[in-house]
Amino acid sequence: MIEKNFDIAFIADLALREKQIQQNYRPIIAVHKWFARRPGTLFRGLLLSEFSDRPLREVFYQANRFSGTQVADPFMGGGIPLLEANRIGCDVTGFDINPMAYWIVRQEIEHLNLDDYMAAADLLRETLEKKIGHLYRTRCTVCDSQDASVKYFLWVKVIQCPECREDIRLFPGHLVAADARHPKNVFVCPACGELTETDDRNRPGRCGHCSEELTPNGPAKRGRCRCRYCQSEAVFPNAANGPPRHHLFALEYHCPLCKTQRPGRFFKKPDPDDLAKWAEAEAAWAETAPTFVPDDAIPSGDETNRLHRWGYRFYREMFNARQLLGLETSARLIAAVKNERVRNGLATNLSDLLRYQNMVCRYDTRALKSLDIFSVHGFPVGLVQCESNLLGIMAPGGNTCIGSGGWANIIEKYRKAKQYCDRPFEVKHTGRKKSIIPIQGEWIGDRFNGADSNQVRIVNLSCEDAATVKLLPNSLDAVFTDPPYFGNVQYAELMDFCFVWLKRLLGRSVHAFRGSTTRNPSELTGNEDMGRGLDHFTEGLSAVFQKMAEALKPGSPLAFTYHYNKIEAYYPIAAAILDAGLTCSASLPCPAEMGASIHISGTKSSIIDTVFVCRTTGRVSKSQIVESPADVARLVEEDLLRLKLGHVNPTLGDTRCITFGHLIRLAIWSLRKDWDGTAPVSERIARVGEWIRHFGGWEVVSGLINNDKNLAAGFEADPLFALREIDVPYGVEDDEISF
């Protein structure tokens, strides 16, 4: 059972490492972008803790097979719980209301013949090279070769001066590239537009071409920009002007002839030939009658309203002519592929490619790469945009990609993802040594190694609301899930960006793609634009938990991850568990986010999830059922020590979320016997809040927590002693309480 067998320190160490570079630990996630995926190592640990009777540290690196075990996930999202369950032989059932989530998990878990896929993918790139490859070539300024490949085209937004009618280039700054991954700093001249390399980023000196003073800061700031011709002030954005115009001001390119002889990167101002190729792309697109480029309008939303403020009204307006030409050509080639699973794989690739092939992508001046449109889990519209090479650039004689955002990158990631399905592995750390441990005997898929294999597993995936599905009573051995977090990422608003393209390409053959949007009134994320608040979140979560509880075998777990930085967002969790007739038997901490993630770095957000383990019947250790804030503080201290033994350094935000987990677990325990699930939702939420306030919330518990670093260091010196000190023995009837 999870409550007895889950090893917090062991899994915390693995999960923290995995979240730094998740694709290295779970390549399967590269099938397609999804948001806030939880660590695969966490759900592997939970599954093995529940179904295996052997020590977790021993069984984790060995092959496991739990044939006939039924596992469900009512909120599939990116599919991590189902993939981990499928991998160890379980039959899996998954639901998600979002068509893109359904499609992504389906593509992750369906078997794909890699030879067939790679043959089609290579043909796709070869054909694109013949048709439009020349549009991504440029002249090298060092050796004069005409065969250099453009990695990135850099564009700046342009508005018209309201007074003199001249174009104003909205540069927020003139730094093109910092001296982090390039020997010098590269600046664009505000006068002549040429590029100059300098040693001093703060005092760059003068332009090497026209002698104009170079300045780090640009004229565009806080929605205002002064015209350099008449000094009038212009305001931006202005939705009435329609989608923004752009000016091509720089290229980063790759020259294979010069790369080995010259350090750093290659930058240039676009020359007449570059501008002629852009004009050619515009003309070619103007003559194209598109079949697959969507004409869908961008609906109102918490995130999409940012696009509206910039004048974007249709999704197609977020792409330039060269991108639209390349994407339409790609889609036509994919539609002609006869093998259905290969065609679906390439269509999924195209959808994932979109996040780099648009005019909302930004250029990272330090990392010198494109930042995809979802890098901050929203639609931030910058002033400088980055257009990536559509085909991508492969290094000679290998599988290494140069630059990011092209077909070569997407295909290579997809190849590794599907290869991992047949040959999964774990990464083991011993001191500073890292080893790849193949787990022979495990695999991910609906069948193994091809259509003729007699090794098959039951995989039932549905694009529907889990609150409305029909499941047999007492049919599930476990439910593992990562439900939506109230007020979290607006998945549907973001995924519509990809959905409108996939709908054009696959809508006739995939029922889930026949709607006009991925948005649904029953979504459980908070959304001001759609009027979805805490009551809606509570009712929706409660309905799903009740449905799952009815299908679970007696005593089987419903385990899920959750964290939020406000205790009020936990009240729906408690109400939903109580409505379902479940008791929370454990609240376990585990790292679930990467602290350096762009969307949480520098915020007060926690990277620690609480895993809530819930059952209809079972036993819980007496030591976990406490009656005072001081005792809760002791439980939190023990969890902090376990995390530190797993090389996690919890922050104040992490400590707060761990505390919330224990308080909610205790509230459920206390309220379960006389809970009225028929009371109005506002009353149920209020009752949980009232219990927390009466018991003593974060403000009280936090003052009692002793987070002594010296004590932690002592525990780290003797981890076995530490574990003996803080772990209460199980299996003794007097030490447990039945529920």
C-alpha cells in the first residue's frame, strides 16, 4: 500500500532530477506539448508502492508486470499516470474533456512502426527541401558561400507615426545577442540597421558602419514609442489597426564551412537576396489557395484577449507568409500518407511544430534560441519575434539538430519518444555517476513490436467528461490522476491554437476533432472570462470523484497530486473527497515542478505537490491523526526532513503547501462522519474553511515549525537514523486506526 511503502526521500530525489530535464528521463513527453506534466518517476513510485509488496528502492529499477490490474485516470491531460500504469502491464482507462489531451495521450500510447514513420518523415523533409528549402538559405558574410542555412529570422514590430506617417520600429532594446554563448555582444544600430559586435554590453560604443552611437535601450517602453524622425509619441498596441506589421532586421545562420574555424554564432543584417526570398515567399503564398490553413476566429478568453489587444482576430494572422506557405505544403504532404498511424504521427508533429512556427515566438538573447509560443503558458506578445527555419538543420552524419523549431527537431524528438515506448529505461544516480538502466520486459503501447505481436493491453481512451461516463461498480483497482488546479493554465484557450490546424487535417477521421473548439463549459480551471469560479470547480471535481469512487473496488486508492499557494483553493478538494464517501489516508509531498521554469521562476509558487491518497476503507497510522497545530507542525517538519534526504531544499512556499496538505487531510478525517453532500456547494466549501480556521491554519502552524538547517544536516549525515526516527512502524494493529 502507498501509505506504508511510498519512499518520500527516494522518489523526491528522482522527481527533482527528472523535472530539470524531463525529456531525458521520460522521452515520451516529446510526442506533443502539454502543460505542467507531473514526474513519471512519481507515478511509477505510487503505482509500485500500491501493487508491489517489495521495497520500492529495489523494485523501481526492475521489470514489473501487473496484468489484469485496472487503472483509470479521469483527467488524462498529458497522460503521465496512464503511461506509467500501461508500462507495468495494467489495463488503463482514461478520460479528458479536452480533444487535444485525448489526442496526445492516444499518440503517446499507440504502437507505431518506427521504420515506416522515419521513411515517411525523411520523405517529407526531402520534398519540403525541394519545394521551399531555398527560402531558408543565405549568403555567409565570412566565406561568401550561398549555401548557409538560416537558423532564425528576427523581426521587430512596426507601427506608423501618427504625425509624419513614417514607420516606427518598436525596439525595446538593441541587443541582438549577449556574450553568454557568443564571444561578443551583438547590437543592431538604430540608425542604419547594421549589426556591430562589442565587448561592453552596457557601453557598446559606436556602430561599426555609420558611427552612430549604439544604445542598449530601445525607444519602445510601456506602450509608448517616440518617432526618431519627428519626435512625436506613438501609442501601442492599437487593435483598430489590425494585426501588427513586422520588419526583418537580423538573421542568425549556420555555415558548415566556417563553423569549425570560427568560434561563436553567425549574425547578419538581411541582404537584398534575403529580402528577395521573403518577397518570393509572399508572392507564392498570395497565389496559394489554402486547404489546411485554418480560418477560425480567435474567441474571447483570459489568455486570448491578449491577442485581441494586438489586433489579432484570426489564428492565421499569427503567422507570416513564409510560415503559412511551409505549413500548408507540409499539411498537403501529410494528408497524402496512406498509413493511418504514420499519418497521424506526422499530423501530431505538425501540430507540435506550430508552437515554433508563428510570429509570437521570441528570441532568447542569452541562450540564442527561439522561445516557443507556450514558454510562459500564455500568449505574451513581444515586440521582437523569432521565425525559425521550418525544415530544421541536421548536423552531418548524426541525429543532432542545429537550432530549434524545425521539422528536423520535431521528428528527432518524436523518434526518441516512440523508441522509448519499446525500450523504456530509468536514470540512476550513484554519487556523481549517472547510469541509464534499461528495464527489459516493460513497454508502453496497445501492442508490442508490431501488428503481428500477440502481446496486447487494454487501452480505453475517451474524449468526454469523466463525470458523465458509465463504469462498472467495483471494477477499478486504482485511480491515479493529476486534476486541474483551480485558476491554473487555460489549457483549452492555448490548445485551440493547435486544434484548429489538426481539425482541418484530421477532423473527418477523428470524432473528437469535429467541434469548433477545445473549450467546454465543464472545464474545471478557473476562468473569469467564462464565469467559472470556486463553486463550479467544486461541483465538477466532486462529480468526477463520486463517479470514480463508485467504480473503485473497496479499499482501492484514488490518489492525486495538487498544490496551490492559497488554502481556499484546497477547500474544493476536501469537499469533493467527502462527497465521494472517501477518507484521506495520507498526504505525501513530492517535487512536481522545476523551480527555474519560466512561468514560476521568481514567484512565490511552490514546486512541491501534495499527493492525496484516498480510500473508502482502510487503516491509517495513529501518528498521522493529530489534534493540535503543534502536532501538525511536527508532521510538516518530518516531511521537510524526508525531502531534504532526497536532496530537496524546501522553500517557505513549499512548506506552506505541505502544511495545507496535512490540514486538508485532517479536515476530511474530522468532517467525514456527519458530512452532508447534498448541502449547497457554498455551504460545503464554507464548512471546510470553518474547520481550518477553528483548528488553526497556516498562520498558526507556521509559527510552530522548526526548520532548523543544522538539524537537517545532522539527519543527512545519518539518513538511516533519520528515517528510523521519523517513520512510525506499520503493521501493528494498536498503532493504526480503521476507517
